[in-house]
Amino acid sequence: MRIITFNANGIRSAARKGFFDWLPAQQADVVCVQETKAQVAQLADPIFWPQGWNCYYSDAEKKGYSGVALYARRKPDAVEAALGCPACPEFETEGRWLEARFGALSVISLYMPSGSSGEERQQIKYRLMDCLYAHLDALRGNGRSYIVCADWNIVHTAADIKNWRGNQKNSGCLPEERAWLDRLFGELGYVDAFRQLEQAPEQYTWWSNRGQAWAKNVGWRIDYQVVSPTLADKVLATHIYREQRFSDHAPLTIDYAWSW
């Protein structure tokens, strides 16, 4: 089973840059897209409904903002676009959650807030982190396996960011955010699938558009596939695609030893 996760930073922009031309050759089973920045009514072009895929979108109420998508070769048994947490309506109103269920497996496309625009958004990010933590905690032991494909907007360790010391006070690298991932991977037992295999140094998925961050590989790894412990030993291969640039993020592909 091959899963791709990708923050498009505008799916129409990514399409113009060749994302949908690249996709057919990837032989993926499920593709999770974050930050579509479009309403479904704006995606009438067939390019956004590629042949051979079951396509689902969850839009933000605010136009040109947030939004997630999920494409699946196999038709899901069910698709849910609501986290169902009354304390966190942003998961629905901002189009941040889309879950597809295939038998005992759920694949989720998730887009966490960045918090970089100011303290108000950072506090919203913390609140959504609390809601998500409680939700993922509640899912444990229900007999299902989960793959959460997301722009988490958080680096975990120094290995996930080029300028570790220089970003300690910036959203996405704050101690409270990294401690939250510690708890997710420690207390709850979820797994960063990418780190299940040995990786070369300086493997990132996002680069600022400022300066020459892309050219100099001054990046952050903030796009993860976080999986249930049942999938921890199922990771076969990982790949961050950098040959073309569809967005300020790069697609992350992970292969799993999982039978549909």
C-alpha cells in the first residue's frame, strides 16, 4: 500500500505547476492533500477529479483558505469530514479533517494551523492540539489502524529542521509544540512512520519562499504520516520528492506492508 501526503499551498497553483501530471506515475493507493485553498465549486475542471480515483474535498468556509482533500483508488466504506469535537469547530469550519475508512484501516488528511501569524492563532493551534490529542487517545484500542497524513506544522527534533537554535521561539518549533509530539509518540504510542527507517540527514518537507531556502535546503520537516502502533513494523520505504516543485512543501510517499 502506497500513501502520499502533500501540502499543495493552493491546489489550483499546484495543478499549474504539474502536480496532477506527476501523480499518475506514482502508483499510489491513497493521496492526502492539505491547504487546497479552494471551494469545490471552484474545482469543476476534470484535472481536480482525476480518472480512476474516488475524490473527496473538505473546504473551509472562508474562501481561499485551508481545506483538505483525499483521493483513493479503492472506494472507502465511509468518509467523515468532521472530527466531532464541540470545543474545536475549526476542524470543520476551516476544512482541516477528512477521514476515509477502508475495512479496519482509516486514512486521514489533516491540516494543523501554523500559529505563525500571531498569538491569537497560536492559541487556537494549542486548543486544536488538545482536541486532537484527546481524539487520538480515544481511538486507541478500538480495533482500527490509523494513518494520519498531515502538515502538522511542528518539527519534532533537531533532525527535522536546519536552523534548530535559531527557531526555538518560532511557531512550529516551540518547546510546548515539540513536547506535544513527545506525548503523542510516547504516552499514546503513535509512530512517526518516516523515522521507522534509517534516513539520510537533512530530510525536510517545507522550505520558506524567502531567500534561497529551497536551493540551500534550509528546511523543516513538518509533513508526517503518523500511524498506529500496529503499522510501526509495516513501513517498507519512504521518499520525499524534490525533483519538481509543486508547492513550498514536497510530497512525502510511504509504502506499507498492508493488505487491503
